[in-house]
Amino acid sequence: MPVISDYPDNSAFDPTSQLLQEVGGAYRTVLPATVADVESGVNPGRLVTAQTLKGYTSFGKEYNYFEETTPQLTFSTGFVDYLGTGTLNLEVGDYICEGMYFYSHNSTNSDFLGRVLYNAVPVYPVVHREEPSDSGGGGFGGTDQRFMAAFSFDFNVPGGSSEVIIQYATSNGGNESALHYANIRIYKR
């Protein structure tokens, strides 16, 4: 489990920087009010992953970040989880959730399906449904094309736990849909 701790000497503190920096095998987040080190090693080539940075205090507000970098494909017509936040015990209050995913679909006559759930309920009344119109282009998921979708929604936490999940499927079990990358960010207002 990663350890989030105060940086002991503030020697590299830069109040204008808001980027993650790799320092000695750990990721340092330089914030106006604090400096936090997050021990890493799970996926050293990336800035952060869900395993290395699950949440930290930013600008006096709660901030949670989740990322999946491993491609996954399915032939399922039922929705499959790709990235989830797990159960979050957020403070009571108003939040913004933003995220995105890169996807592909290996067919010219069926569709990629995607959706976002908040507490097991679809966030949007309409499923993301798209026919990318490519087949046999090579690469992971049967095509070399990649598309991006983004989402944003507000929610209120009256108390208790919250969870956000990105799911995907194919409209035809004989054609593969793939997710290549996704992230979820949750900010307290």
C-alpha cells in the first residue's frame, strides 16, 4: 500500500508548480500548501496509477485520482468494468467527477458501448454508443484506431460511501470492443 507523507524539509517546494514530479523513485506533488511524497514502483513509467496515488489534499479540498493504463478487450454484450474507484468514504458535501477513456471497436457494422456508473446507477440516461467503422486494422483490439470520450458530472454526498465505475461492452458478441486507457478525477467543491 502506498504511503502518503509530508515532505520533511520543503527543499524542493515550488508554490507555482502543480505538477507531479518523480524524485528518487517517488512521485512528489508540489502544492501551494503542502508537499506530499507518494511511494511508487507499481508502474514507474507513468505519472500516477490508481495503486500509487489514490487521494491527497489539494488546495484545501479533497481530490481523488484513479488511472488504468492496461488495455482490455471484451466480446461481451453485457457491460464489463474497466476502471473503478472502489468504495470511497468521502466527506459530506458537493463534488465534481471528471474523466475520460480511449476506446476502439473492431467492426464496421456493430457498436462500441460505454457508460459511467455512480453508486451502481448510470450517470447519463443514454449509453455511449458508437460505430467506429473499422475492422482488421491490426493492433490490440483488432484495429489501430483509437477514439476518446470524456465525461463530467456533479454529485452530492449526504454521508456514507460513493463509487464511480467506467464500463464498456460490444453491441455484437462476435466483435471486440477495447478500452486502452482511462482516468477518473473527483474534486470536492
